[in-house]
Amino acid sequence: MPVKDQKELFTIMLSDLRRGAERSSEIYKELSELAQDPDLREALQARVFVSGQILNTLDECFKIIGEKPKKVNERLYEVFEEDFRRELGEIQSPEARRLFILARANRLMHLRIGEYMTLIAAADLTGHYGVGVLLESCLADKLAFVERTRRLIGERVRQKLAA
């Protein structure tokens, strides 16, 4: 699709981010349902809750710029989900499954972080400083989740080494 100017590019990128946030929320919900470990399930359910707040924040970004989300290409998420389901189905060990779920959640989060960083810079370039502030608050949530996931993985490793 041809892009006419930087505002249209910004709207497309923001639309992609919003749709990705929706898909991520769906993936986290699915992961939480598959997680057999209660701590992991609780962390993923909390991520689903925070994702809902992020969607509301992104909707506010669209209001500020006076645009509606555009339709975006979702192939990246479709491939991620297909690969995740296939690979998870091949893992038999419950401990390995937990680690795999955490690793995939972390991978998805790092993708989102890169998108937020780019859009924050784009918001500043297009003069939408309020949108930049909102996006930075969403980024802070993402960074907190990465840190929590890192700690969960570390705790699993320490438990395994102690056993």
C-alpha cells in the first residue's frame, strides 16, 4: 500500500502496534490457559489485564491524532502462533514446557518493545508529544513484564539447581 506522508505512516505503524497488542493479549490468554504452573498462570493472567489497559491507551492515541486504526498485515502473528503451538506440542517435560512458554512470551515482548521505541520517536517527529507520553507509559509496562519474566526464569533455574 502506498504511503503518502509521515502522518499516514505513523497511523499505519500505530495501527500495527494496536493490532499487535490485541493479538499479544490473545496469545497471553492462551498461554495462561496452557500453563500448568500456578505462578506462571497468574503472571500471564496479570499480563492479559495490563494488555487491556494498554489497548485503551492506544485507543486514546488514535483520538489524539484524529485517526482510526487501519487494517494491517497480521502474518507475523499468525506464524508466531502456528510455530508456538507446534513446538509446544512437541515438548513433553512439564518443566521444559514452562521454560518454553516463558521464553516465547519474552520474545513476543521484545518485539513489542522495539515497536514502541520506534513509535515514540515517530510521535515526536510528527509533533504528537502527548501520544509519545502515552506510548512511553505503555513501554514502561512492557519493560516491567520483561523484568518479571527474567526473574521467573531465574527462579526456575535456581529451583532446578537446588533439586
